[in-house]
Amino acid sequence: MAVVALGPEILDELRAGCSAHAIPTVLDDLALTIDRERLGADGQVPRATAVWVGRIRRIARAKLNVWGLSALVDDAQLLISELVTNGFRHGTERQITFRLVIGLDVLVLEVDDGSSALPELRDAGPDALNGRGLFIVDALAASWGVSSDGTRTWCTLKMPEKRRRSR
């Protein structure tokens, strides 16, 4: 199994509130690499690829419940849907990689789709069928961003207050 180093953007989020050189405490780190089919002629993600969104959501729900983080499940699942679907829709590689990092104070969700095109926060019109993904991410996540090379989009959720106080 290959170990993938945490990118500087994620490390910065994990270190928030710690000294700049502190090694962040990571409780769990899951990475899944998924083969994706080419988009259909209509620009839609094929069903064989799209089913992975639900699978990843279920896996993340199980992980969060094991760690006692059921309060984060709904928001995390919605964020996963947006990030993974965007990866399938806009990625340039044959595969995308989804990553879930549970730290002491923060949950990080990341998708590497291989595309260096920067995602854009758009204001979709009321009748638009898509274009709201990053708007939802921006509204729900504590923070979000894109890696310096543009290939990885990530977001964070803060741990519930009750959990932070119990440490």
C-alpha cells in the first residue's frame, strides 16, 4: 500500500490553532482510487461511475460513526457528493482519488481528479440544472480550497464542540 503524503494545504488546516511546525494528529486517513468511465455524449457521468458517489458516502458514514462523529455525517455526505461528482465530471485522468482525513479537531475531504483547471464558485440561475456544487461546499464547509497545482479540491469540517472539549 502506497502512503500518500498530506499536501501543504491540508497540513495547514490540520495545524490550525497549533504551532506552525507541530505535527498534526491524524486519527484516520482513508484514500480510495476509483476508475471512471468517459462522460456520455450528453456530458453525464455514466451510471457505472456514478454509483461510486453513494458507495463513498456510505463508507464515510461508517468511518465517522466508528469515530463517534455522527453529527458530521449529513454535511460530510453532501460535501462528498459535490466533490466526487465534480471530480468525475471535470477530471482529466482515468481515475480520481477520494481522501478522508480525520484529525483531532478537523475532518478533511479531498478529491484529486488530475485536472489543473481551477474550479469556480458560480452563481447558478434558479433554473440551472447544475453549477451549484462549490456554492454548497462554500456554504457548508469550515474552509475549502484547491491545491497549488489545481489537481486536488478539498474542504474541512470542524469537529463538534462536545468532542473538542472532551479531549
